[in-house]
Amino acid sequence: AQGKLDFYQDTVNLTLDGQRIDVSMSWSVQPGYEHDYSRVIVTMIDITERRKNEIKLTYMSTHDALTGLYNRTYFDDAVSRIEKGRQFPISIVMADVDDLKEINDRHGHAAGDEMLKQTARVLLTSFRSEDIVARIGGDEFAILMPGTSSATAENAIQRIKENTRVSNLDTANSDIGLSLGTSTLDQPGSLEETLKQADSRMYLDKQSKKTNH
């Protein structure tokens, strides 16, 4: 107790059968026994369910319910946090699902939702675990890549294209098409501008497909 007469602590304990549980423990020396700590009340409360609910709520507040990717709120917070750090260069990749509205209109929203989930799987397999992959809009995705050069970001775009091709071979649903753009911030500055530039390049990619058709 390091001389303290009472303290509180959340910790992990084991039940008699070896199960790990979260507990809230309080430790209090009874009045008159401060000299030798011979009478102490220790109380432990099982807070496992409460902790699970807290973790679930935190997850729900930072993740997209449909795809399991990070949501726009988490992505914006990450942009602000990483912008103030020292992990330059920082690259951003923007991805937009082509013709999602047409898929929804022709085959129903369940088909559109499956396409979004398929896109999420493609993106997760295309990036490192430390990259932040987020769904930031209905058919828009953004990936924040700390410590990543423009050349490495371009390689990531090629991985997306290849993983999309493989995914389309393995599914009986409508093929997904992604418009892509990237931009890199090489030194301290505004990641918002980098995001806008990546978005503009993604839009140009989308327009070029329509022109070619």
C-alpha cells in the first residue's frame, strides 16, 4: 500500500477455474489499525460486463457499422493527430466505388452493401496494419499512410488494382470498380490540402473512365 490507508484500482483477476475477469478493487485500513495494517477491508467487484460494454461502445464510436473500417470521425481525428507528429512523408489514398448507385437501383441495397464490404476487404489486404483505412462517406474510402513516400503510395494503388482483380474473380456478385487518387505531404503542412489533392486526382481517374467509355 506504500503507506496509503486506502486506494482503488481496476485490475485483472483469475477465478478459481482460471477464467480472467476484470475487477474493481478497493483497499481500506480500518480506523485504529493504521500502525500495523492488521485490519483491512478489501472489496472486489466483477466489472467484466461493464468493461466489455465500454469496449463495444468505443468500437462503435470509431468504426463504420457496415464495413468494420474506421469511420469519418476517427479518420478526421487521426489526420489532426498525425499532422502534428513527425512521421513525414505522409501519404493519403482516396478510393471511390464506381457505379454504386446503379448497383443499388438495379440489384437492391443488399447488393450495394455487399459491394462496399467487398471493397473494405480489398483495401484491408492492400495496406499495412499501421495504415488507417476508413470509410468516410457512402461510397468513399480514405487511407492515411504515415511515414510513406509518394512512390510507396503509388505501389499501394497498384496493389489495390491487383487485389480488386483477384476479388472479382472470386465472387459471383457484380465486379467492383474503384477510382483512385493519391497525394503526399513531404514536410509539415496541411493534411487537409493533401486530402483535397488526393480527392481531385481520384475524381480525374473516375472522369477518365467515363471518357474512355
